[in-house]
Amino acid sequence: MIQVSSDGALNGHGRAAVKSLVSPHPLGAFLPALYQEDQLTQAWLSGLDDVLAPIFSSIDNFDAYLDPGLAPADFLDWLATWMGLVADETWPVERRRAFVSSASELYRMRGTSKGLAANVQIFSGGKVEILEHGGTTWSATNGAPLPGSSGFDIVVRVEGVEPSTVDAAKLDALVAVAKPGHLTHRVEVVSSAPAPRRRPVKPATPEAAPPVEDPPSSADGDSPATPEAG
């Protein structure tokens, strides 16, 4: 339904009432001819038409509510839950629409390493690395060693984003839904920003001693007179 705040502005879902919205099915047209000519009855029913017009409009355009590119923002988040996706309401609406639009493709890869990485990459916007123990191989030798190593845990590492910008609880919930059910997991968000480099401090050098001045010479160029012995 179309919602509007008390002051007539858009509400929190980005919707507003459409002024002069005409009902496609006016109630007065369904009355007997006697009441269709009654002005009071028609005026009273026109008020009900204004109430029902948004409902009829929503029903007639219900297919648009199921389109991630056209659905209202709050309905868009509900569509994401149909496919088990966890959308972040702090994202721009364009990013959330792209996330939900890719739901069918992500659902086909659900439970795989590729699908898990794709989910986390769209959610976080960073580079995703998955560390796991499993592996696949083929061999013509009977009883060949199995690939991979023992263990039932995976590490999902996200790089290239600031940890403070990622909702850790929602990211953990997303991984829990997209991973295989028998595995435990751990999520790591690593910032790729280089550590600040400190400018090298030059060691203090001792101050040079002032130069020793030569003794003043006499005006005529001779050496200074020395006292005579008595």
C-alpha cells in the first residue's frame, strides 16, 4: 500500500501518496440506476474510492513489486529473504537491487566455495579468499591417497576493506547460510591499507668546537715584544 507521513512527505520506505489517484473501479458504477443519479450517494462513495484507489493500484502493479529493479526498498529486503540472502539496509538501494537480482544465480552455487565467495564479495565489496581442507582429484590407481587434509572448518578472509565498515554479525550470518552445513567457519576482515611509515630520525651530532683564533700581530709586521731579562 502507498504510505505517507502526517505532513504529506515521503515516509521511511521512500513512498508517498499520489495526489488525485483515480480508482479504476468506482463503487458508484455498481449501484442500481436509482442511486447512480443520487448526488449524496455518489459523493459519499467517492470518498471510499479515494481509500480503495491505492489498494487497486498496488494489486494491478503487483508484478512490479516482484521485480528487484522496481520494488520499493522495504519490499526489496523482503524479496532477499525468499532466497536466503542477507541484505544490508545501510547499502545504497542500487547495490541492494543488484544483490537481489543475482539471487537465482547465487542460489544455484549455494554450498560451494565459488558460491560462498560470490555472496561474501557482493556483501562486503572486498577481495575474498576461502581457506578449506577439501580437494578433488582423479587417479587410475586403486587405493590412491585422498586429496586435501582432515578438518571440518573453513576460514573466510576478506581483504581490501576497512573492518569498521563491515557488519561482522551480518557477514557471519551470511557465511553460515551459504556454506555447507557440516562445516564450522571463521570470518576474518583484513584491511589492505599499508601501515603508516615512520620517518627516520637522524641521531644528534655533537656541536663542532669553535675555531681557535690566532694571536693578533703587531702593526709593523714584527712579532710582539718580549720582556727583557734583568
